[in-house]
Amino acid sequence: MTWQLFLIILLALVFYASLPAVGAFVARGHWRRFRRMVNEVSHYPTATPTVVGRERSGPVGSYRFFGTLEAIQGDDRIWITNGRFSVAADLRNVHVSLIPEAEGGEADSWSTGGRAGAALGSVPWSRIFSLPEGTPVFVGGRLFAEEGRGIFRDTGKSRLLVVIHDCPRESVVLRAISSGRQRNEIVNSFTLPSVAVGSLSLLLFAFSLLALPDRLLAVLALTAAVAPASPFLPPGFPLYFAYRAYWKKARNLRVQRDVIRLPLRYFPARRDRLERGTLLPDMEPYLMIRGTWDAVGGTLTTAAGERLTLPAETYQMDIILPRWWRNRVGGSPGQAVVFAGYAVEGNELILRRTEDPMANTLIVPGDPEAISRASDNAARFYELVSGAFIGVNIAVNLPLVFLLLSWLIR
């Protein structure tokens, strides 16, 4: 009896817990590397005819390029143009990321930046059989020059990022960071096959145990076999929906944690100044400035009393922290941080819309660092609550399943 019980427990742990957990780490690691690559590529300058040169040949450096599909050459090379300049990308053994059109449009995409949108796909180029001319494409990575033409290549050590997007260029980074993650890490490519094999194995083992005089082990094995279906059974099934709702809240807060830090990636981690300027990869001036925000007038009053008019295209970050948690963020009422291009005309600071599509003009109502930390803490709390709901669900339903099977198998 001891070894049979041990085998039941072992099969349940391996197929219901261990293998899905491995899949969760694999999935989370894959999307984490993708988001890191997007962040890294956003620091690359834009490829231009000047950097390629007419007589140049060989590696040029790390660059990025926004354009539309111009042509497909052979099986693995595409040509992309921005209307003034064309580059090629060799896509052999490259995975292409697909950003679908967002529900409800993208005009106010940053106002919903804390909520994960439609799932982002990733497929090998070899599985994409056709693309219409004019498809928006973004590419970033190592650029090479051949006969005066620029060609992006995956070198193995330096991966090539290729994104086909059905959204404005200004939303590509937001959508990649917010949607480039697993909806639920526990439900991954390992989960369904693993649970199916484990359930079938336990079911067959249970049938073999029915020949024993004592039916207890057979009932235990059958209970373990149907355990994956138990969260959907009464009376505990409402807790399953509560688990999903709180898991979604946790995911949205993790998205907000990452999205709200996006503009900070261009600035070193310093707190000694309320105003900090930097240069974007294409040498465009970019500013982070704190002050008191007048949402009605569209102005920001700095600590020095200077009143700045925000550009008309400024996106507003919508903070989704619950009220009881947002009180922990602190900060004075009306405090905001603006990220924008700028120019100095005489003694006057003029805020402008950024030309770089990967460095947006944004206003964050509050301290981005504090909100990011609070979002991370709130996400962990919601994950614990979500786990508690599914745990109670299983604790309620599984004993009832065991009792029902005990009554049926006598």
C-alpha cells in the first residue's frame, strides 16, 4: 500500500505541479527577454543612408528602423522602406513578433497603459507565408553594409528584433511591454499535455487498483485523476472566477509597473534634481520635469514657479492602483512628472512633442518610481489573494469528489 500511495502522490506532483511550473518559468523567461530586447533596441539610433555609406562594407553597428514592407526577396530577406530610405532584413531562424490592432483603437493608448491588451504573438519567419506590401514593420539589431545597402542580420550573439504591428509607431513600445507576457504563466504550452498525461496515468493506475480488496487507494487515484477538473465543479466553482479576476488585476499591475518606468529608461537613477535633460538616441533633447499639473489648463507649474504649456499630443498615464493602496504612494496633490522634447528660446523653456516614436510625450500624475514600487507590491498582494481563492476552491471540492467516488465505488 505504501508504494502505491507514493506513486499516486508522485504522479500528481510531477504532472500537475512540476512540469507546469517548468513551463511557467520558460514562458516568463521568454517574454522577459523579449521585453528586455525591446528596451535595449529603443536605445539604438535610427538607421540612415549616412551610417551605411556608399563605399562601406561590413558591420556598421546596432540600429533600429521603422518602415513598411517594400518587397520580399527569396525566402528569408525582406526590404523595408520609410519613403526616403530602404533597408533589408535577413530573417532566417528569426522569430517575428506580431502586435495586433488594439480593441477600441489606439488614440488614447497610454491612458490604458496599465492594462494588458490583446496578446502579442511570436512565430518563426518560416511560418509566415505571405505579407501584403505596405505592412508596418519595425526592426532593430546589428546592421551591416553591403554594396551601399543596409542589411539587418541576426548574428546569434546579437538577436534581431522584428515586429509587425497594426498600431501607430508611437504605441509599439507600449504594446510590446504591456502585451509581451503570458496571460497566466501556469497555463502554458507544458500545462495541457502534462495534465492530460498525468490524469490518464492516474486513471489507468486507479483501474489497476480496483482489483485490490481495499478500494481506498483506487478512490484516491481516481480523485487525483479528476483533480484538474475539480475547480470547475460546485460548490467551489465561484472561487475559480474570483481567482481569475484577482490574477488579472495582478497582471495589469505588473504591466503598469513596467509601463510607468518606460520613460525613465533614458535617465540615470538620480533624485537630486527636479528637472533633468538628456539626449535621445537620435540626438533629440528630452526632458523630465516635475511640478504641479493643471489638467484643465494643460499646464505644469514647476518648483521655481515657471508655468509650462504641455504639447497638445501629450499622453496622460492612467494610474490603476486601488485607492487604499495609492495612499501609500505619497506625494503632494496635483504632483506630476512630464516627459517631453524641449527647446530653450532665450530664457524660456518650451516643451515639444518628441519626434522619436519610442520616446513619447507623457504626463504621469505622481512619482513614477513610487507608483512602480506600489504597483509591484499590490501585484504581489493580488497574486497571493488569487492563490488563496484557488487553494480554498480545491480544499473545498476535492474532499467532496473523494466522498462521491467513495460512495460510487464500494
